[in-house]
Amino acid sequence: VVTTIGYGNISPTTNGGKLFFVFYALIGIPYTGYMLGMIGKGYSNFYRWIASKSSRIQNHKKRFLLVVGVVTFILFMLLPAVIFVAIEDWTYRDSMYYVFVTLTTVGFGDFVPGQEESQYRELYKVGVGVWIILGLSVLALFIGEMANKVEDKLKTETDVELDTEIKSDPKDQRSEER
């Protein structure tokens, strides 16, 4: 509920359960969003700290960020998909689809892990839950970083346009002559 991923396979059926869900979601969703943001900020600070400690990384910052991005993609997208292939007996394509649908919080419900009875089912479900929380945090970090880049680019372009408009405004030229 609090990750806003709705698979459709579990839902409250009683009136009391539905009422509890509303209050739980009202408190839990904002708290989870805040927690995911803090985890994402922690990742970001960690990567920046690593980058600041090495002059070699400073000289190759774009390459470093690319390597970090690729490793993170492998850890949170490709590796979990391989695990789902092995444990859930899904195809790799279906597993990648599930990973993407889950980490983007779409959650259609056509694939739900941990439905088969097994000796370690509960532990597996906890592991999937931890992966979801960490994966959502990483996704929030990347989306936040992309938004910052777009915002910086738009701000730079807007500043350049404003400077050009101000310099070409005849009123400003007259006031400069005085």
C-alpha cells in the first residue's frame, strides 16, 4: 500500500479493513515517500563522497557516473530478473517486465512473486520487499537527478534568453545612455 504498487491480488474486503486502509495509506504513503527520498539522498551523497575522494574520479566524473549507473541498473534491474527466472519460473522477458512494472509503481498484478508454497516463502517475500524499497529509492534518485539536470538546463536557457532580451530592449539602452 505505502509504495503505491497495487498488484490487485490483495485488497481489504471488510468495512473495517477498508477504513483502516484509508487511514494507513494517508499516513503511510507520505511517510514512505519521505523515507524513499532520504534513502535516495543517501545514495546520492555516498556517490558524491566517493567522487570527491579521488582525483582520478574527478577527472573522469562522467565516466564514473556512467559506471555507477550501469552497476546500479544491473543490481536493481537485471539481477532481480535473473532471480525471478530461477525462483518464479518466469521467462527473462516476463521477469524484466515485472521488475520494471514494480519499480515504476505501476503494479498491474499479472505477475506477483511468492505465490507458490515453499520452505523459504516468507523469507523470499521479505527479500522482495527490501528490493522494492531500495529499488524505489534508487529510481527516485535517478528521477530526481534527471529532473535537476532538466531544471538546470532550462534555467540556463531562460537566463540566456532573458539576458538577450534585456540587452536588446530599447528602453534599457536609453537608460544606459543617461
